[in-house]
Amino acid sequence: MEALIPVINKLQDVFNTVGADIIQLPQIAVVGTQSSGKSSVLESLVGRDLLPRGTGIVTRRPLILQLVHVDPEDRRKTSEENGVEGEEWGKFLHTKNKIYTDFDEIRQEIETETERISGNNKGISDEPIHLKIFSPHVVNLTLVDLPGITKVPVGDQPKDIEIQIRELILKYISNPNCIILAVTAANTDMATSEALKVAREVDPDGRRTLAVVTKLDLMDAGTDAMDVLMGRVIPVKLGLIGVVNRSQLDINNKKSVADAIRDEHAFLQKKYPSLANRNGTKYLARTLNRLLMHHIRDCLPELKTRINVLAAQYQSLLSSYGEPVEDKSATLLQLITKFAAEYCNTIEGTAKYIETAELCGGARICYIFHETFGRTLESVDPLGGLTTIDVLTAIRNATGPRPALFVPEVSFELLVKRQVKRLEEPSLRCVELVHEEMQRIIQHCSNYSTQELLRFPKLHDAIVEVVTSLLRKRLPVTNEMVHNLVAIELAYINTKHPDFADACGVMNNNIEEQRRNRMRELPSAVPRDKSLKGPGGPSLSPSEAPAPSEAEGAKGAGAGPQGDQEAGTGTWRGMLKKGEEGAQDDKSKPQSSLPASPQKGHAVNLLDVPVPVARKLSAREQRDCEVIERLIKSYFLIVRKNIQDSVPKAVMHFLVNHVKDSLQSELVGQLYKSGLLDDLLTESEDMAQRRNEAADMLKALQKASQVIAEIRETHLW
């Protein structure tokens, strides 16, 4: 059991070599208020004067003090090896192998090192000082001397000095492997002990708290600490131990620690004879040694697990940093090939590292095609930006100077092309979104898939530049293809499209049904064939002649099978012609067909006469506009369906698949050159340092694991 403490000291040395506090080793932290006697207790345990003294805050950095018991034989061997004169000596971690045999020099070095980090303004620092004392007069212990708890800043101390000290103390005593040595002066009320208060915050059950009552000889006359030492005032599970410190006068008079311990024993025999054998510095040292050994034994299983886990983590970290490059040509080709493969795998969805926070790579491209682009096209109104007056104006403009017998085809083509053109902008935006996603895949591969690239920042930048340039070259090609897809639809309006013919047939039947309904609703006193009467009917002026009917009759007489086909219900022209038949009643009225003549002597500039937007359309105009709008909507939906299908295919072929197929050859052609090897495979400045640090830490963890394995073999555990 006694050998467990040197094992912990050895582990502490192992981790001190790498300057890491990743393992919380068992130790004893000394906590108390300023001038409560913490330093005196430590010096009593060491048996020598080695700690700085003074008023106010003296301990301003944590002091990790390792006491190592050396046997006479070991002492002689060490003295011969290191040339040490004397039976006691000390070593600081920051001074490497320098050995101190003068304890005044040790105290001076503590003060110097404290001021080097903490300054001269009474400030504190959480960076510890490591001191190891070798002596035949000490027991094996690891102690941590912490700054004393204070309430009010003095001198140049920062205003939050109380908070700083409290946080520093909690940092150490929160370690579950730490035994808390709570120091309280006997001439103060134990109920107000700050040391016990802060200890209970992290150890409410008191399982790892030991109380030390100092200055027993300074209590008021007529009082004693019997109730306190018996645990009647504040019970502490690990016990309370009283000690007598040297006074400042004793220190000034150079009273030795050994003499102080003898006087302490005499005082306890006189004042507390029944408790003398359970109090005092020597009993405190034995108790701490016993508690620490048992605590180490309890902590070792968890400690071993923690070391093994950390070793695995640092092994993985070291592997990610990679080995120093020997064959640069092979390494460069391997990195280029791996990046190209990971880039393609991210698009295909077979990458090793699958993103869980958001869509990435091929999944996001699919989302752009079928969700973003699809919803955008579906939100485009077939008649958006097109008013009834626009349609009517287009019909009139398409007729030229002659009155139209039928709705001209040109007006339909003109208007439907205008609407189809609106599909080009969302299509080009789809290309842009896919291009942006393929840019994002580069960063994804750098961050998650090819950690090796982080070793070589110049190679990483070069790969990013090559891929970006490749994407940039493919962007105008893809945009041109998408533009051509829309241009193809605009180049030829296929009114014989099966879907369009079917839609026209349905609408034609609806219009015919509406015409029949209107004919039935005419007044009975008016003959339904009034406009078709020949010479026996009322006389009509030439301007009132029903030209559409006559023309239609003439056309029907000489049309033959072709005329019957065009007048049928299967084509959009037949629908337009049948829509005209319902306009004969309006033509029979002279006032509705002849515009008012301008007054004599007053010229009318027709170009200055705007189309009356607010006027009520005639029945024929309303029907003409309705037919054109239905045709536009029907044909627009056909084109939109084609664009929604062809644009993703074009983007995949001209951009995505082309980049996938040519990425590796492009990277090799641009980067795999002998003149670029040295420059591209230059490691970042801190990569070599991080690799060395990880290697040192891994060695330390492996050595620590071996130390713990030795404990099992020697049955100390």
C-alpha cells in the first residue's frame, strides 16, 4: 500500500513532462483563509522552512508539492549519481534537472517564479509551480498549496480578487480524486469557517474532507478547543486534527521545525492529554498518508480507464496528422485521388461522413431540382402579367388594317411566347443554385472527408482553385443549354401537340354548348335565322351585311374535307371558328359595328387614342379574349412540363456529371507536376508542432498505462 503514493508521483512526473493536466491524479489540496496557518502546516509536514512568508496574500500561484520519502540506501545512491551533498534536496519542474539543497534558495525560487507569472501587484495566477522534495524525514504525499481565501482587495489587487481565488480553489477541489485539507484557526468560530464552507460545496457528504485546526495555543484564556477537536461543534467524517504552529516571533528567531514539533507535543500533553495521541503534526502526516493511499487505491480503476480512453483518442489524433512525407509524388497523387473520390461520393450519397444537420451534395441537388425549382415553376401563373386588354390589343394588332373575320393565329403565338419566356429566369436560377452547391461540396470534403488536406494548406488552396475554375468553365455552357431549351420552345409553337389538341377539343365543345344556350335564350319574336335571310328578308345595307356568315358559307362550300377537318372540334382553329359563329347577332346591329364618323373639318389622330381600359367589352371581344387566354394557359402548361423535365437533365449532363467525370483528370493535369511537389506539400507552420505534442502525449499515456499495469503485477492494487 505504501508504494501506491510513489506510483502516483511517477504518474505525475510522466504528465509533467508534457505539461498537461488532462488526468486528475489523487492529491491533497490545502484550503483556508489568509493567515490561517496553511503554509505553516505544510512546512511542518516537510520539516523545513521552504515557503514564502509575509503579511497579506503570499501564496499567489498553486504550489504542487510532492514529498518523496527516500531510504538511506537510495539517498546514498542518488547522492553519488547527482553529486548531491546532504540528505534532503528539492527539484523544480521549470528548472529541469537543477537540484536545490539550500531550502532558502528554494523559497527564493518560489518567490521569483511567482512574480515572473503573477507580477508584483499581488495578483494571482492559476499556472502551478511544481516542486518535489526528497527527504528521509517525510512521508509520501502530494499536496497543493492554494492562495488563501480573501474578501477585500488590497493594494493593486484587482477588484474581483475574491472571485478569482474562489474559482481557482474550486478548480482544484472539484477534482473527485482530490482530498480537501480544510485549515481553520482555533481562535476563530468554526461555524464561520470559509474553508469548510467551500469544501462542502463540492463535497457535501464530507467523504474527502479532513479538517485541521491551527493555532491551538492562541485561544483566549479560559477557553479550549476540546469540543471542536471531539467533533461536537462541526462533525467531519474524515476527522479533525489540531496542530500548533510556529509564531512569527519563532520564525524570526530561526526556531527549527523539529523544535516546534517537540514544543507542540508538550503543549498537547499538557492542555489536551486525552487527545494528544490523535493530534499534532506527526499524526496529521500519518493520517494524510493513510487517506491518500486508500484514496489512490479507490481511484486507480477509473484512472486506468481514463488513461486508456485518452491513449486511443491521441492515437487517432496522431493518425489524422499523418506521418512525415517521404515519397512526395505518391502522396500528392494519393491526396488528389482521395479528394476526387470523396467529392464524387458526396454527390452520389456514398460518402464516408454523412451530414446529419442539413442536406448536402447530391441530396441537396435533388432538392433543388424537385422542390425549389419545381415549386418555383408551379408558382408561375400562365397568365401572369397579362391583362384582358393586353390580349385584346394583341388580337387587334395582329389583324393589321383589315377587320378580322377570325381571331388571328399570330396573336396567340405572340402572347404565348411572351409567357413561355418567363420560364427562363427560374431555369437559370436553378443552374446557379446547383453551381453553388457544388462549390459547397468542396468545403464539405475539406472539413469532413479529407483531413489530410489540412496538413498542406497550399495543396488545399490549389485543389479548391482547380475545382472552382472547372465549375466556373462549365457554368456558361450549362446556362447556354438551358437558354436554348427555352429558345427551342419559343422557336416553334406546336399547335398539333396531342395534349394541346385534346385541351382545344374540350374547350371547343364547351364554347359550342354556350353558343347553343345563348341562341335558346333569344326572344321568340326575333327569328333565330334573321341574319341569314336572303332576298326575301329585310333589306340591309352593304356595311351591315353579315360578312362572317357569308364568308363562312363560301368557305364551307369550297373547303372540302380539309375545311370540314378545320371546322371540327379536334383542333384549336376549329375552336376559334366556332367561337366566331356566336358573334352574328352582334354584327346584325349597325350601331355596334360602325364607329362614329368624325365631324367634318376635325381630323382625328388615331395613334393618340388609347385603348379604353375601363370600358365594357362586347360579347365578341369577351369571347375572343377568353379563347386566347384558355389556349395560352393550355399551351403554357405543356411547355412548363417540358422545361421542368429537361432543365434538371441538362444541368446534370452539362454540369454535375461532366465535373464528376473530369475532376480527377483535371486535378492531375493541373497539380501533378514535379515543379509543384515541394511547394504543394509544405505543411502548415503549427502542424509539425501539433504532431510532436500529440506524439509526446501518446508516449506519456502509454507509459502511464505501463505504470498502472506494474501495480497489478505487484499486487499493490
